[in-house]
Amino acid sequence: MKKFVIWKFELNGQGLQEVMMPQNAQILYVGMHKNQRYVWAIVNPKLAQESRKIEVKGTGCPFREAARNHISSFEAEYGGVYHAFEFLD
């Protein structure tokens, strides 16, 4: 039987970054926890790791056109609103 768990992965501020997580992870949400940005995903911990491209942008910040999926929008503890996207290959 496959056992799935929800893990969180730390993000480093804004902009485009690569996050390593088990293959086929289902990204659930990007948001703040204790003043730090994270992405939460349902994962099978037994699968090999793969790189996922996540971009976080503040409201009003320009971004380039690219194939992407919106993950979530969230408010930081200090009041800024951010939007998280996963880039598609």
C-alpha cells in the first residue's frame, strides 16, 4: 500500500526558485508559517526527488509570460499579498 504524507518545503523569499521534492508530489498551497514562506504538498516519501520550479511574486510586481499554474495567493504577516505559481516544462 502506498503511504502518502503532507510535507512542507521552505522557500527563499520571492522570485523563481527550484524546490526538491519527491516525484509526482501534489502541491497544495504556498503560504506563510511563523514569518517564513513554505510550499505544502502531498508526497510519497519513497519516490526519488525531482526539481519543481516555483515563483512567488508580490502584487504589482512584473513577471514574464510563461506556461505556469497558479498555486495560491497569500498574505504575509506584515500585510503584503503574494502569488505563487509553478512553472510547467
